[in-house]
Amino acid sequence: MAKNPVIGLLGGGQLGRMLCQAAAPLGITVAVLDAEDCPAKQINQNSLHVTGSFKDPEKIKTLASRCDVLTVEIEHVECDVLEEIATKGVEVPSPDGHGTVMKRVPVHPSYKTIRLIQDKFQQKEYFAKNGLPVAPQMAIESGDARSASIEQAAKSFGFPFMLKGAKGSYDGRGNFKVRGPDDFETAAAQMGDQPLYAEKFVPFQMELAVMVMRTEDDDGNLKKVYPYPVVETIHEDSICTKVFFPPRNVAEGITRRAQKVACDVVSRLWGRGVFAVEMFLAGDEIIVNEVAPRPHNSGHLTIELVPQRSQFRAQLDSILDRVPSSEFSFIPQFPSALMLNILGGAEPQSHDRLVKLTTDFYHPHANATLQMYGKSSKPGRKIGHITAWGQSAIEQLSERTSHLIRCMDEIRAERIGSTEAVRESELQSGPTPLVAVTMGSDSDLGTLSAGLKVLKDFDVPFVVRITSAHRTPHHMMQFAAEMNKSGCKAIIAAAGGAAHLPGMVASEVALPVIGVPVRASVLDGMDSLLSIVQMPRGIPCATVGIGNSTNAALLAIRILGVAFPEYADKMKAYQEKMKNEVLAKDEVMLSTGWEKYLNRQA
């Protein structure tokens, strides 16, 4: 490939625009095939652009003749001409000025991948043959046999089941949920004569997505795949509207498994680039929904979350084979982020108030930035997005941006003609406790009250439970399992006497556990202290002084500060306050003398 290669891009929408924004600082030239006023060309001026449709074979060949490698912004392109360009080449003037020669231009991702992705039924058939988790499906016949084929799908999958268009649809469009026999006629009429397939309905509780960068050598052999962090996606009206990092109330074990499934999917495709793998989370099971062979809406927050290598920079690095090291990984720079799509409202100016709220946004522990796409507003059209990120948990970030979310929901309600009051969004599902506080008996609550006040003063989301290790051992183990799977980061457990609760909880979780010995009626709490502190090797349980729930809370906050810088900052401010209080007392002692000081205290 040339020293300063030119990238040819099929499609110049918002994804192409952001790809050009990533390319410009690197000195990479991107030639775009799309309409003259497309978003990508608005911010990227050069003489290599081609005006026309990215589905026009002749225009694609013209673009290929001007560049060193081709890539796509959208998968709905003409694959046959891409195969011809990659395998046979495109006609260009001969370097010696006499006649023409054929120039082969690499296509990334490969035309084979794009062709497979274009047919969702064949895409999932291929994944299933490769042992990847997909929902059961079957092709639906066309013509006169269609109705009988839909009925057969109902017999095979039961109700409800999904009827989906195999080609040309995205963002959840082209789907019909068949709830019963009465839907057969409506489904057939609404879906038209396009190729269809039926899929067993997956009762998922969440949709997840993982962006994956794929690298390969010049011979087409896979080198490595690199996953981005897992995100949670929210869809409304068949459009992705909100994205969260990290997914709320999802255990790390599940997110690691989602990354592995996404990498397994992408490793079985062809070509370089970034890919979006969308998945369902059903119970503890990960099921692949669909794949996009390009940058994706779910990856926009990587611009701020992984600033050294956003999904757009990764697309450039991959197709140009410029990945710095095989040990490279995408590391988020903040503990939480969310993305909100700005969609056109009922009126062309409906979104203006959301833009104003974003540009005015300020919070000491959170940031929000605006990205507009240079597109005119139409109802439901993606015209921009907002990314917010912070030093706290995702639930707290959601709360701090709740006015943006509420405005977004109001615009949607106006667009769809809803007369109902805007409900509290699913974003406001209640804060996930970062600290869990448990005790063996309600008589221990008095001991814990000082620590609970500290957690409250530091604005730490916490939950308080009663889980006796002796009287309700199964309940205690269930509590431990719940906390292990949640977003909880530390557990404070108080117990007196035999005081087995902290140690038993520590044996059931992979989280840090802090034991608070409670002073009982005999032995003055020494039995509790020794019981908690003398845990066997391999089962660590931090232990504070007898009855000192204040230190237990402060230790939990310091643990949170490792993951959430906001709490580290608050802890530093707390320590500074304590220091200043001591210095002020020392100054009074020096100025008044110890006797007067003592009298003042009396």
C-alpha cells in the first residue's frame, strides 16, 4: 500500500463524517462517494470525491480508481462490483501514459463479509454452523406458499415469534412480532413480498453490543480481534436511542462472556475493520442478534470513552494495518458513559431545546458533549448525538443527565403523538448500590448508624439488609450471590458474639468485605473482633475496630475511589477538612493555653 494511502469511502452520512474527523488529524485522505452535500463532504474537502450513489457500480469503480483501499459506511452496497475491484481490478491510466492497466484495490471489510451480512438469514445460518449462539430460525417461502410457511413457523416456535425481513433492513426495522393466528394476515401484508425468515422469540431482559476491531495480513489470514467494552443499548420505535457503559446491573462475568462471543463472531468473518455485534441477554445466556460490518451507533461514545482509539480511529488503523501492537487493548478512560441520540421531532426545531440543555450542561463530576451531523431534521431521523461521561457509577451519571433524558423523552412523545405524560425513563430504574451493608440482627443497626451517615454524606448509593449467618444461612448466601452479580463494589458486614457473618459473606463473594465487630453483652466485643479478624488463609476479610462503623464506611469509600475518581476526590476533601480542624484547634490551644482550652471544652 502507498506511503500516504487514500481511503475510498462508500457512503458519506454521519458515520463517514466522524471517520473523516478522525482521519484529518492523522493526515489521512478520505475520498467519499455520496451526494454533493452529504455530511462527510461538508467537513472534508478534496478533489477526489465522487458525486453519486454508493450503489452505482460505475461510480464505485470511479472511486476505486482514485484510492488505495475501499471501505464502507453502510453495508447496503453493490457487492459484485466490490468483488470485481478486489479480485480483477479497475481500469486506470498506465503509469507510462500509454493506454490503461488494471489496478486491484483491497476492500475492507471483505466483499464476502458484506455479502453475508446483507442477508440476515444467511448470516445467522453461517453463525449457527460455526457453533455461535443464535436463536432458532427458518426461511419463509414466497408467493402462494407464504401463508402456509408462516403457519409452520408458528407450529415450530409457538407464539410469539418474530417475522423478519432478510435484506435491506436495519435498526430493528423490517420486523414483525406475531402474537397469534390473528396476526398472520396482517404480518404477510405489512412485510410485503420481500424475502422473510421466522425466528424464535427471545424473551431478553437487555440488549448488549460490543464493537470489535479485526486485523488480518495481506493474504487474508486473521491476525487478531480486539474488543471494546460492552455497552447496553435501549431501542424505542425500532431505533437505538440510548447507550450505557457499563451495562446496568450486569455481572462482570457476563460482560466478559459477551466480549468473547463478539470476538468469536468477528473472527469468523473476513477483512479488516471494526464490527458491531448486537446481542440479547436472556437470563445468563448471550444470543447473537445481528452484526454490522462498520462503525456503529452503539460505538459513538468511544470517541470520549476511549479517546486514544475511538471506533473511527480503529477503523482507520485496521484497514491501513497500523495497529501499534498485538498486546494493544481498548481501555476506557472513565468509569461511566452514556450516549443519547438526537432524533428529529414533530417540528424542525423540536430538538433545539435539547441542544441548548447540552451546551449549557455543567457538573463538577460529569461532562457532556454534542455532536451534530449537518443533517436537516425530519421526524425520527438521527441528526446528532450527546455523549456524557463521568467519574462515578453509571446510575449516578444517568441521574446527573436526567434533565437531558427527560427532554429527549418529551420530544419523542410529541413526535409519536402521545398524549400521556412523559413517564420516568427506564434510565431512572433506581441506583445500583455501590456498597451493601448487612447485619446479623436489627440490634446491630445502632452500631452501623454512624457508618451509614458517612455513606450518605459522601453520596454513595447503598443498601441495608439483615442476613443472619446462623438463623437465615440460605438467605445470607442468596444476598451474597445477588451482590456478586450486581454493580456492588464493597460489602460492610456487622456481627457480634460468634460474628460469623462477615467471614461467611467473604467466602461467597469476590468483592472486598469489611467486618464491623459489634460489642455484645459479654467479653466487650473482643470475641467478635477475634472471630472476624482470624479468617483462614484465602478468605480475606478486612476488620475495623469494635463498633467503628465510621471507619468501615470510610474504607469502603476509599475502595470505591479506585474505580470512581469522584470518591477519591471527596475522600481527599474529607482528609483536608480533618487536617484543617486539627490545625485550627492547635492554633486555639497555642493562643489560649491548655487551661483555658480545657475550660472551654467543659
